[in-house]
Amino acid sequence: MNKYRVSMDIGGTFTDIVTYDESTRQFEATKASTTPGELSRGVLGGLESLIDDLSAVDFLVHGTTQGLNAFLERRGVRVLLLATGGVEDSYHIARGPRHELYNAQYRKPEPLIDRKDVIGVPERLQYDGSVLVPLDEQAIRVAAHRVRDEGYGAVAVAYLFSYKNPAHELRTREILLEELGDDFTVSLSHESAKEWREYERTSSAVVEAYTGPVVRNYLLDLESKLADRGVEVPLHIMQSSGGILTARSARQRPLQTLLSGPVGGAIGGGKLTESLSNKNLIGVDMGGTSFDVSLVIDGVPDVSTEASLEGLPLLMSVVNIHTIGAGGGSVAWIEAGGLRVGPRSAGATPGPACYGRGGVEPTVTDANLVLGRVEAEGFAGGQMRLDLEAARAALASVGEQLGLSVTEIAEGVCDVANSQMAQAIRTITISRGIEPRDFALVAFGGAGPMHAVFLAKELGIAETIIPRFPGAFSAWGMLQGDIRKDFTEPYFFLDEDLDTADMSRTLHRVEDEAIAALEEEGIPSERRFAEHSVDVRYQMQEFFLTVPLLSADEPLELQFMQHLAERFAAQYEERYGHANLGAPIEVVTLRTRVTGELDTTDALHIGEALSPDFPHEVREVVFDREARDTIIVDRANLRAGHTFEGPAIVVETTATTVVPPRFSVTVESHGALTIRNLEIEEGAR
């Protein structure tokens, strides 16, 4: 019996499934409608459409948005926060954003819990972890009674300096579980984020407690249903960092899954650079609901040590992704006499007007259908037939208010959406001192290839790449990931006070703990690897840059401090445009990342073209308010070496690629379409 490696990615409108047959070394991808309220049904339906007998599944990885959706929709559980008595208001005081200093209309982010849901517990540790005030255990039992009596769904515990000594937090959990049962959710701040900054650590623990039960219940339900259908291998979950964990580990640390849905595309982009000359990529993932932007720099996905969701900080390793509400289902509407698109989405139900599910508002998908850029008969791999007249009627309802024809308003909707998405790309590049023209644009998601070339043109990017299975590329990227765990160790020293031998010993201790943790994931010792880095800042500064180390032994080298200062100065100058080599620096945190290598799939590849010709049709598609004869080609009929110029539409099961006039397309040996801007190329000559 054939064995399959499988990945599943749930989106707001569609659930993407990718399978890899280990015998034939062939990939297959499909889309299934997302089933809100019972997400596992859509997942299992899509999976069973590709694999008859699920006992043949040999490896299974899943990107889940359950925690993220619970956070964004404010439907997590009610949380009680236990904080050190006397400083229990720190979560609600929060931190003033410097970039909003002169914004008279600024409003603080809405916290996840009310002030009445915070209890100050008599206890206190000093900065070095020594006990100043013992833990009042009776106060914990009283808090447990309140949890039971008032119906709280989880408890977050965040004590001062617990990252130096977790004893009080650990004892608090023991008491709470004695009173509330072993399966009750208790989130400890030193486990959620073993780092300094009380507010950010507390916020991380609260978010984990708020979303944790939702994530755990979903994973338990999905695991149970998979087992009932004969799946014997463990379910793996994509982490926000781009690594993979077993579902059992993810249930213990649900915070790590918060952004697991969108990161698969970044991991896939990193894998794709192995076949590309340009190792710097801007990944754009446009689905039915959102538009996500990520970066791959020198072949490695851009990962940060912290994130922010709706203004609330999270201390965790996370692939840098900038998200806006712009997708195929984004609704077009009129405000103050002007056209707006999104962020509200028609979602999966009722969906765009053209879906025929009762939607009457115009969306980006309706606009593309009216312009001829979407095949009404073959949408979503032939699973749906789109209603052109319903799309025209929906667009007309908005166009009439602006005095525009249906075609004009359709292009207007696309133009507005493209402008918003281009600005999202600028936010993650230009605002950080990164020049987007030095990157290639990689487009994926069900709607990404439809808009990518227009975005590249607006940003001056010469090359756009459409990988194979673009509509399911995030799911494909998940199959390229490895097991990953991240560990931190607070370590505050001025450079002149740093004991490099102690630093090396500390790194080795953390490395040993981290490597041992991979045994729980079933990774053999020869496939476990560790990497180290250190957070560094100039003396008297608040924020830091993370500087990589060569090994845990590097601090023992004679010139270590000089090399560390030089690396930090180089990163600082790249980020801020200046540096001060020789100025005192401080070490803040030691970081260790361990990786457990998994078996990977073969690289994508296709056969060579035997002639320059390929089957295609020609029909009219609207570009720049004019209907033009356009090549319509099924991607399955293209082979490596085929070339053609736009206007063209490339259709396939999971997406549609739109190529405007003055752009050329080359089919690469690895199956990707490389689309080049002829005007930029001619100008470069």
C-alpha cells in the first residue's frame, strides 16, 4: 500500500490539502470549503477526497488558526490572572507606545481580561530570584474557589522575576490543579515566555490562557476523528516560529500555535530559494479573507523574538508576517463618496455574490470574474460554478453610486485592493530599511497569483514567481518544516562585567536541556542540532538586536567580545543606518534553538518541453479598461522551457495566475512560473 505525507492548512474560505506519495514521489493538492463551527469536518472531507484509506497516511502536519481566530473574535475563555501583590495592575497599565506619542486619538489596546479578574497574591521574589516574601498558599486556594464559583475557564499566573526562579509559579499550579482538577488550564508566565519585561511576559501568559482551551479542545477532537478513520501516526502542528511540534506538545504550549496558519508559506519560500538565483523573497499570500506578507532573507525566513496582536505583545519566536484584511472575499463599499475594499470579508458563507450562496455584496472575486480573469466553470478545481450575472449585479449596486459602469467599477475594486496590498508590502520592507526592488515576489494563496504582478509593477519589482500548487503553497511549505523548539535564558551583563566562561557553561546547560526535549518528539539523537544567539543592546538603551553565535564554545575564544561587538555594530548599522563600534554594550538574553530534522519530500520538478508550442485558447480579458485578446492556458499543459508574453491567464486547480501586457512568462525546471517586467528589463539595458 502506498504511503503518504500530508499537510493541511485551514483558511477563512478554503482548507488546503497537499499529499505526497512516497512511492511515486508525486504531489497532489486540493481545496475544500472551510466549515466554520466544525473545522475538522472540512479538513477530513478534503483529506478523504485525495486518500481513500487514511491508514496509509505516514506523516501528518496541520496549520491551525483556531487560537488566532479565538483571539481576534474575542471568543476565548474567561481568564483569572494571579499576579504579585502590589503590582497586580501592571497588565492594565501596559506600556505606552512611543510611536503614538503625539497621536491625540490613540487608544490603548483592549485587554483580554477586566481589572476585576486580577488577584494580587502575597508573594515576592527579588531580582536575583531569592525569596523576599513567601508564597501565601491559602490565597491560592481562595482564588481556586473563586474560579470554580464564578465559572472561569483558565488561570494565568505571572509573578515578578519568575523567569529567575519559577518555584512560586510552579507551586501555584500544583495547588490550583489540586483544587480544580488535572485537566484545568493553568498558564505560567515563565513557561509562556521565560524573559524579562513583566508586562509582555504577563500578556503572553494571559493570551495563552485565553486561547489555550479552544486550541486543546480542537486538537483533541481532530486527533480523535483521525484515529477513528485509521490514522495511526501522530498529528503534528506548525508553530508560529515555522517549526513543527507534535499535537501533544502543542496542547501543552498552545501559544506557540497562535500564528501557525500563515507561516507555512514562509517556510515554503525558504525551500524554494534552493532552486532560485535570488535568495531574497517577498512572500504574498492572498486568500479569501486576508493578505499576509512575509520575507525570506538570504534563503532563511525572517523570524522575530516577539510579536504584537491588536496591540497586545507576545514574547515568542514568530515568523514576521504582516496581515491586512484584503482577500478574494473582501467586500467593496462606499464611504464618504469614495470606494473602499475590505477589511470586512464575505467569508466562506455566504461568500462572494458569484458563489450563489446568498451573498449580494460585491467582492474582489466578483470583480475578477467580471473582468474575465477567473474561469466561471473551473473555479476551485471545478468544485464550484460561478454566477457571472450575480457578480455583475452586485458590482452595479456600487458602481451606480459613483457613476461607473460594471467594468469600470470592477477594475476600480481591483486597483483599490492592489494599492492596499502594496502598502502592506511597504510596511514590512521600506519601513524597516529594506528595498523591495532587491527582492523577487513570490505569490501564493488562492488569489495571490491573480494580483501579484500588479503589486510587483507598483513596487518596481522586476521578477514575480508563481510556485507550483500556489493555492496550497502554505500547505506544501509545511511538509518542508522540521521539529523546532526555542529556549531563552535571561542573562544581564555589561560587556566589561561579562564572564565569558560562565556564558559558555550556561549555553551548554540550555543546549543539553533543549536537545533532550527533542527526545519527547521522537527525534533520534543524530538528527538533533542546536543553534545559539544572544540579545545585545548599547548601554542605557531599552531594545536589542539578536546576534547569532557560532557555538556554545565561542565565548571561550580570546577575541570573542570584539567579534560580538563587531557583529552587533554591523546589524545595528544595517537596521538603523549608523552604529557606534566601541561604545559599551549589554548582553540581555541567551537564546537556543534546537532542530530535529524530519524526512522531507523531493523538490518539485516537471518534464522538459519538446516544442515551443503548447495547447491554449484565446479569449477577451479586460486590462486597463480595454478588452484584449488573451492567452488562456491550463498549467498542466506547460513544461519546463515554455515561454510566452502577456496578456495571459494561467489556470490550475488551486489558483489562477493573471499576466498583464508587457510581461513575459518562463516555465522553470522546478515547475515555477517566472514572470518578468519587460519595461524594467528594457530600461536596465
